[in-house]
Amino acid sequence: MATRRTDPEAGRSALAAWATAPGGVGRSVLAPAVRHTLETFAEEYPGGAVELRVPPYAAVQAISGTRHTRGTPPAVVETDAATWLALVTGDLAWAQARAEGRVRASGERSDLGELLPLPGPRRDVRTARSHHDQEA
């Protein structure tokens, strides 16, 4: 199981802040939101076959299969924070992100299209947006 380094509540709070202003948040919101969702992904899909990178915020190993310990991993998925959060919450489809060059994926098991979005973060974002819309 992946080790959580981000307080889940702080991660959900950051994700909610991003959800209501995705283009207007800084590193103090992006970092915990990205770390929380990466950790959630690694919990949902434990293993070490794929290294998922969202520089400069974090990287996790996930998905069962061959585990690497040194050197280049057998499969790598890398993207930016905005793309990752959009993928994990259902704002962006995997195929579209790949077609637009917003995700770099190589190696066996690097196609995350069937694994995203994640239900928890997707629900958290929908709830945050709903509350935000009601308050506006």
C-alpha cells in the first residue's frame, strides 16, 4: 500500500479550491491537490509497474506488475498538474489528453484510460462546484 504523505482532508480541501478556480490557484493549492490525488490513485491501484509523475509536485508507483527499484521504470506516465487534476476528476478524457500531447506515456500498462477518473476526487470536485454555484 502507498504511504500517505498528504493529510487527506488537506488534500480534499485543496482539490475543492482548485475545482472552483482551476486556472487561478497557485502552488500552495496545486501541491496538496496533486499529491492527494496521486496517493489516492496509488491506493486504488497498488503496485509498482507504472511510475506516475506530476512534476514538480510528486511521483508515485502504482498498478500491479513488475516492480522496479533503480533506473528507468518499465512504464512511465508524466503530465502537468492541471492535466492530472482534470484527468483524475473527469474534466478531461485520457484519449483527448494523449491526442493533445498533454500526457506522455510509455511502457506496458501505461494506458490509464480505463482507470480514470477516480470516483472519490470526481465526487469531491462535483460537490465543491455545486456548493460554489449555490453560493454565487
